[in-house]
Amino acid sequence: MHRYIKHFLSICVLFTCIATLAYQIIHSRQAFNPNQEHGWFVISLLCIFHVLWLNTWIFTCVNIAGLICFNNFPDKPVLKQSLRNSALERCMCFRVVTRGTYPQLVKTNIQRNIKQCTEFGLSNYVFEVVTDKLIGIKEGLNVREVVVPDSYQTKHGSRYKARALQYCLEEGVNILSDNDWIIHLDEETLITESSLIGVINFINDGQYEFGQGVITYANEEIVCWIATLADSVRVGVDYGMLRFSLGILHRPMCNWKGSFIVANAGAERSVSFDFGPEGSITEDCYFGMKAWEKGYRFNFIEGEMWEKSTFSIMDYIRQRRRWVLGISRVFLSPNIKFPYRWTMGVLTVSQLSLPIILLGLCARIPLHPTIHVIVGSSQSAVIYFLFVFGSMKSFSNRRPGWCFYLFLCLIMCPVVLIVGILEMSATYWAVFSQSQTGFHIVDKGITEKPDTVHIV
């Protein structure tokens, strides 16, 4: 089927979901006296939270815009210039930051990524592994291991991953010039040919200092199916909100992930990762907002990279809890001007309001039908569509067939409810544990186990 037809059909499905849910919500409120069932106090409270949640509709609009403005089934990216004639005399540094807890995982993925670069024909590149504990990677022309000393402290006291990233930028450690490029990866990130093409095209374009692309989570062995299906919404958001905010607005308006980042080395040094403790929980988000504030330009990168979801439900909750804590710290930070962080506040409010909104939808509170359509149908339908669409994109490399895709559409109904409960658990755990701001190391070893997995 032609990609334009697929794109048109996907948009039809999206708006069908919205229209269907809107009809059901409005129809269910006919011949209903809410005051007799709930009382004015409960009704007033739920109305307030419903109206508060209207401000999060910006995320719904941005996701819809991204899904409409860009083809949801793009062709495989192609090089716009040959490698010989491209601007790749500038070094590409693939930077992996790790605690050193899973040395074999890091070594295996470095080998796989180097093989991908070699087969592609890339020559002027280096994989830089930045670790707190010595891994013992065999260094060579294309591999460099950087061990962060225990005694190292940044000027403003950055911690965790931000501390390691800042160490790489220090004089005497950094080996890159301002014209070189850094591609940030996580321990489990695998490069694909399409992502290499996207990165090279982005660098050759030369118009933007920072870029980011799509990450999928269901390409190889799946350890925890619930976490993998839950992460499908992140893939959908990449195709929706990320493409629109970076590809059209050229700014990380709604968020900024920690991997599949392509950064100009000079621009990254200018922004730095030395944000202090407040910017160390979600250093990626803080960095994106600071880079935006400094006037740097962003763009969306074609292609996709592969990662794995968390291996347990508890790690999933801990991961989301850290994100909630970090995003709220970004919003509350006085070191970022309000116009560049207000969306983080909107995101925080929406997460805190979610249980009240769900209760309000079930309680059928008396608001204008337009508000019910906006809050209930459009947002709920778009979220459901992002889960389904993200799953189809995640499993596309497995070629499971249409029967499996149909099964995914059906199974997503209970999955979305389960994910909602998990997200609410993480959010309110973060609210009631503000003093516990550690950086939890999730389990990433399939065949190996770490010495310790703890919160530092």
C-alpha cells in the first residue's frame, strides 16, 4: 500500500476515534441530574480540575498537528550527499554514559554499533564510553573509555549523569573541536542504518545545532511486555509532538529526551551540563530548555534507534517517578526563564490531575459539552491512538502481520488503563517523596546481573 494512502487512513482512524468517543460522552449525559447523585461540593471540585486540565490540551493539539503535517509512514531516509563529499571530515563522537554496572551490555552494544558504522562506510567517528567504574573496554582508533574520578566535582555541584556529561566537556578531557558532533546514546541504544543516514543528513544540513529522532522499544527480545507496550505511547509521541515541535517550531517545546541526541560540540559546551542538583534528575530535559533559552536551533532527525523498555513493573514506576520529580524541578527552576519552562508546569499539572479527571469522567459531571469533548474525547482518543500507533511502529520490524496488529488494537484498551494506574502511582509517589531525589539504576542486564542496583 502506498505510504500516502497509509497516512490518510491513519488520520481517518484518529478522527474516527475522537468522533466516536465524543458521541458516547455526550450521549451518556442526557437525562441526568448530577446534583442529586453527587452534591454541589463534589461537583464543584471535579469541575475545577476538569477546567484545569484544559490547559493540557496544547499537548493534544501538538500531537495531532505532528501526525497530520508529516507522513506517518515515511520512506526510508536516503543520503542527500555521498559520504565522500559530505561534511563528515568533522568527527562524530557517539557518547555513551554509564555507571559501569552492566559492563558486558555496554561492550556488546559498542561492538554492534561499530559494526553498523563500518558496514555503512563511516570512517571519522569514535565511540566514547564515559563511566564511573572501569569497564575495561579495549581502546582503539574508534573506541575511547573515560573514567570519571570519584574526586571530580562540577562548579555548581551537578550529580549523577549530568556530572559525567560535564566531565567530558572539561579541558584536558574533551578531544573534540567546536565543529565536531556528539551523538548521545544510552547503554542499550542500538544504531540503525536509517538513523545513521538521518544523523549524517542533519549534520550536512548545517542549519541546526541540536536534533533528535524516534526511538522504538520492541525490536529484539522483550523482557517485560507491559512496560514495552506502555512505552509504545512514547513512540507515538515521537511521531506526533516531537516531529511537530522540532520539525516545525524548531524548539523542544514539550520535552527533550536523553538519547538519540545529535549536538554540535561547541554548542553543547556553551550550554554545559553544570546545572547543579536541580538539573541533575532529568538533566536531558533541563539541558533542552537551557539550549532553547540560549537561542540555539533544533530540528527533527529521520530514522530510528532501538532501545529496550524496563525489565520490571517496579523499575517502570521508579523510572517514571524520577521523570516526574525532574520535570517538576525544571518547571520550578528560577535559572530558566518562564517562557522556556511553562510547558513543564502544564505537564506536571496534567499528571497530578489525571485521577481527578478520570473520576470526573466516570461521575459524569455537568460541564458544557464542548469541555467534555475536549477533555474526554479528544485527549483520551488521541492518547489511545498514540498507544496503538506507537505499537504498530515498534513492532513493524518484526513483520507480525495484520492479525497481530488487530490484536494490539484490542489489547490496548486494558493496557491503557493499566498504564494510567502505573503513571498515577509514579506521580503521587514523587509528590510524597520530594526529599528522595536519587537516580535509580534500572535493571538492564538479561544474562548478567549487577553487583548492586540501588538509588544513589
